[in-house]
Amino acid sequence: MGRKPLPMGSWGKIRTYEAAWNEKGKATSHRSVASYRDFDGRVRQVEAYGRTKTQAEADLQEKLKNRRKASQGTELTAMDRFSVAAEIWFSKLEEKVRDGKRSPGTVDTYRRQLDNHVLPAIGEVRLGELRTPLLDKVVGAIKKDVGPATAKTCRSVVSGTLGLAARYGAIDTNPIRDVDTIESESKRKARALTDEERDAWFEQLRADPSAVAADLPDLTTFMLATGVRIGEALGVHGEQINLAASEVEITHQIIRIKGQGLVRIKTKSRAGERVLKVPAWGMAMLRTRLMNGGRLDEPVFADSRGSYRDPANTRRDLREARSPIGGETRQELGRLLRKARRAAGLSQTDTAARLGWAQSRVSLIETARVRLELVDAAALLDLYRVSGTERAELLEVAGQAAEGSQADALAWITSHSFRKTTATILDDAGQSARQIADQLGHARPSLTQDVYMARRAKNPAAAAALEAALNRSSEVADRLGHTEPTGTTGTHG
């Protein structure tokens, strides 16, 4: 019976011989050799030299390990810790970013969840020790302590890492596959604005100096006219506006990357690269902005310095605009609560954290931009240790300030509401799902669509539908398009 062949990437017995001697006959060099089976199946002899037998054998061991690592690509075994495999997986993810196959924003999100939640939980566990019950417990704890969205992202990170470990032969199967699915309550779906709500929204913007200074009237107009995402709107340059053809070319988006700041990158997919027809009321606004002059490579919707705007800051501006400063009673309540908070020695961030609120909520309350329910006012007073007559007086003011206003009716609006409004208008106009998807740029088109439609106006009828829906009269067109831009603007090509 023949000898069993060496497994690929392994070697046989190491033999060491004396290779050189001095004048006294003492060995001054040793040669160690071993048969190594490469990953092409062939057995080759590998050798190393050392002054002593021990050194020669150690050098050969290192040489054989490096040869296996270089041939295999990456050495990974069941004894390696999860953190080792995670770094290999993440390095490959970064390569995809450099190749334009992944978004830098996605990588930032994965890195944050890996460092903050995954590695602290299982970073030191060996790959061979990871089993479905353990992973199910870890993911369940993240869901309970942080939230379903974070748990889903962490599950994806673990799945990617263990999938790589399985491909490298360190484990037989990916145990995360059998972890219980993560279910959560569906988020409140964005809804479209009605005609009356659109009118009220623009009236509210024009009456708010902060909203005008933040350039929100024109930005909202552009998003309604095109249905683009907020990052895409902020990434449009003046040269991408074709005034003659009433078109805008969408190719990039603005995101913030850790360590780099604001970056203009291509849209997530080729479906996002599109040329859109713009209705007349939208072009009127763009023409006003572009004819004011400026460089071709400047963003159309720039910050006060003519640079890119931060999407997160812009969303904050929208949150403040949808919650304008309330009446005198609400303002008085905000001042009293601010005074009580400071007397308690708490910051706005501390207060929000202790009550489990969104970080910006306390600021919105103290600036009278949101309505405060009595139960929440009582929770604040408990935290600030306000009692007696002062507490009773504050609760009385809170009760008066809690009365609703017209502004409260628009507090649900987000940047996605404008995108939803555009889609609804097109749907009501009889546009097909394929046409609306092309307008919004969120579907994966076929190869034909990628090649032949990427630089053509995909949906010329969209502008007509938007025109009919929103340009009901010359007053509407004048209302949406006359706002004078603030800050630096782009120019047309």
C-alpha cells in the first residue's frame, strides 16, 4: 500500500545536516530540508540554512509557514480568534470601497458596529468555538440593549466575517445563518404631502428667517421637482443643470466619512446615475440661482462658504423648520425649563440620555420648537427635582403651551416626505412602477437600461405630470420659484 500523500499546504519530516566545517572539523553551518506539497499538488523540496541545527530548523519552519500563507492567500484556522477574521474581512471590504463596489458610508457603519458591539462581545472567542446558540444570545442582547436596526447590522458583520472563515476552511459552515431573524415594529412610513400641506409648508418656511437662511425653500422645491435624495440634491453642481433642455444630471451624493469629512461620491448604484426632466416651476427656481453667477464646479445648494453642505446638518435644519418657534407661552416654558435644568447641573445631552430621548429633543423644547406633553413636562421636572409651588406653576404653563397650533400639524415632515410626494404624484398621473423607479433611481435596471439609458432622460413625461400636479396656477409657480437664494450658488453649463 502506497504512502498517504501530504495534504496541500503541509510538509513532511524536517531533516537537518551539517553543511560546513571549520579547520577543527566543527560544524559552522547546518542545512534543514523538508518536502512541501504546494497548492498545485506538486511536492517540492524546501531548505534553509543556520549556524546551528536549532536555528536552521526554526528558519525552515518559518519559511514553510510563509510559503503556505503566500499560496493560500490568508492563513486562518479554527484556533484563530474572531477578531483576527474580522480584520481580514474588513480589509477586503475596504478594497471594495477603493474599487467603487461599496459605499464608504456603509464601511463606516460596519466599522462602528464592529468596534462598539461585535468585538466586545465575541472578539476573543475562537472561530471553532462559535456556535449558533452563542451568536443568537449575542445578537438578541444587542437588539434588547441598543435596538433592532443595530442588531441587524451587527448580524451582517458577523455573517460576513464567518462566511469568510468558512471559505478559508477555518469552520465548516456559517453558524449565524441559523440565528433567529430580527423582527421589529415597522417604522412610521413616510407619506406624501397634500396640496394644502404643501402650501402650508412653503408659507411656514418663508415666515421662518432661520429656514430662509438655511436655503430650505429652494432646496425643498428642487427635491419635490425631482424626487432625489437629500444627499443627491446637495451633490448637484451647476454644470449639471441644462437650462435649455430643462434637465438635471444626477451622478453624485454627499456623505460624511470618518477621518475625511464631507466627500462627494458617486451614487450607490448605476440606477442612481440618471438625467431627469425638471418641471417649469422647478427650472424657474434653478434659473434664478444659476444666473447669479458662480463657478461650474460649485454645488448648486452650497453652505454659507460655498462648500458642500452636510446632509445631517441639513436634516437638522429641516427638523427645526418643521417645528418653528411657538407662541409666547411656549417660549416662556422653554426659558423656565432651561433655568431649571441649569439649576440641576445637567446639560441638554445629559437630560436626553437619562430620559431616553433623542439628543436634539431637549434643545427643541427649550427653544419652543416642539409641543411638550404634560407627562413629559412632569418627567423633566422630576429629573430637575422641581417641587412645591414652582412645580405647580411650571405645570400650569406647560398645560397652556401644550395646546396645538398649525405648525404642529407639519411636525411629521422629513426629507423623505418630499421624495414620497413626488412618487405619489407620478403614481396618480398613471406612471408605471418602472417609470417611477427610474425617476427615483432606487431600482436595479437591466444591462440595457444601464448602457442605453444612463445618460438620457429616462422619464420625460415625469416633468409634465409634476407640472400638472403642482403648477396649478401662476401663483404656485411664483411661490415655489421666486425665493432669492442664500449663500454661494453654482452656474449653468
